[in-house]
Amino acid sequence: MRFIILFLLLVPTASLAQGFAVSLDADLNGDGLPDQARLTEIPEGGTADLAILLGQPDGSLKQDVIAKALVWVGGDGEKPQLFVDENGALEVFSTDRRNPRKSWTQSLTIAPHNGVFVLAGFSYDWFDIGTGTIHICKADLLSGRIEFGQRANGVSDVGVSETDVTVVPIDVWVQSFPKECEPLEF
């Protein structure tokens, strides 16, 4: 019996829980109150919802937005992560490295804009092991500036374009990319 209790104390609680969840506390809307971002794997698995809860003057949290099936939830070592960038925006990072021929990383930048949380930018990189090429795309959706291109054998071929982009609230964004950033078919 003592062995079982000791074992349960040593096993991380995340491994006993069903599904994946992670949260981050930070002032996400710039009002000086601590807010919270939560990623929670949906019951069917495979993707996670993002909830943003805003801090209230009484110290409580009030749900502001839920973005359904926002990111892919991978296996061990590939779970999505939450960060705050140097400008105070929320970064949602995800990756898939299971198949080296089609591995990718994605970072979604979520920030308040005109009173709602929007997809303010994203970066999406994918690696083609067959050619040794890294395809890159980084989009600032508030300004319309997109950097895109590829790197192979120490040589970079990166371009910049300016485009009109419709900024959308994060809870209605569907996984779409500017044409310069569309992933290649393998």
C-alpha cells in the first residue's frame, strides 16, 4: 500500500488526466488586470480550443472568447504551448514532427484590436527532408506584410509582399493562409 501511494505521488498529474490542457496568466488586453488563456483538448481529441478569460476588478475571471479547434494537439513533445511575445500579444505555438517529410511548426499571434481578440499574425514553416528545404512564411495581418520563401543548403530566397488582409476575430478564423504561405503538397 505504501508503494502505491509513493508511486501516485511521483507520477505527474498530467499523465493521470484525460486530454491535454495548458494555461497562461498575463495581462492580454492591456487593462492592467491579470487575464488567462487556456488551451483544452476537445473530447474527440486531435485539436484544442482556446479560451481567453479577462480579469475583473474583483479578481475573478470572465470568459471573453472561445476559438474552437484552434490548434492541433500532437503526441509527446508536440503539445501546443502558450507564450506572451515582446509586445504583450498571446502566441499559440504548435508543431508536428512525426513525419520528417512533412514536419511543420505554426505560431498564431492573438492580440486585442478594436475591442476584440483577433488573429494579428502567424508564422508557418514546413520542412521537406527530400530536398532539404525549409519553407517559411511570417505574416503580420494587422499591417498586411508577409515574408515568404525558402532556405536550402545555406541559401535563402525570401520575399516580402504587402497585401490587403481582412483582420478576423480569433473565434471565427478558419485555418486559411495568404496564397504566399499555402503549404506545399508532398
